[in-house]
Amino acid sequence: MVPPNLFLLGKIRKDLNHKICIPDAEVITMAYEYEGWTLYTRDVELKGGRNQTIYFFSKRTPKSGSPCDKPDKYEVGVNKRTGLPYLKKK
């Protein structure tokens, strides 16, 4: 594995003000997984115009949404009938 500082050396450039800039790079986050299910998040707009962040589990890559860590103050529950995981407040 390449140390992070050596990996970034090739991507760092100086702008006109001689400040070190790191160009936009894909940020890799560690996704939370539970028994083969990956936790995803996406922002949705409700009918009243308010924005809300939703969390959902999926075994496949969804059309929209990005993998995420489990939010603080939440725990994973499992639906007894379907076996699907869900988040619930502690």
C-alpha cells in the first residue's frame, strides 16, 4: 500500500497565490454493513418543500444515494417478518 503522503505528491499543485491546493478527488467513505446489507443515504424533498435525509439498506447499488456510516444515536433493528434491517433511535 502506498503511504497517503506519497500518493498526494503527484496530485498537489500550486495556484497563482502559491497556496497548496488539492484538486477535487473522489472521497472514499467507509460504508456501514450489516449481514450483507449496506447502509445508504440520500436527501429527498418532501411535499411541503422541506428537505430530509433518509437512510436505507440495500444489497445492490441503488440508482441514487451514497454509502454512509451509521449515524450516532441510532442502532440497527431487524424486521421480524421480512428480515430487513432498519435504523432506529437508541
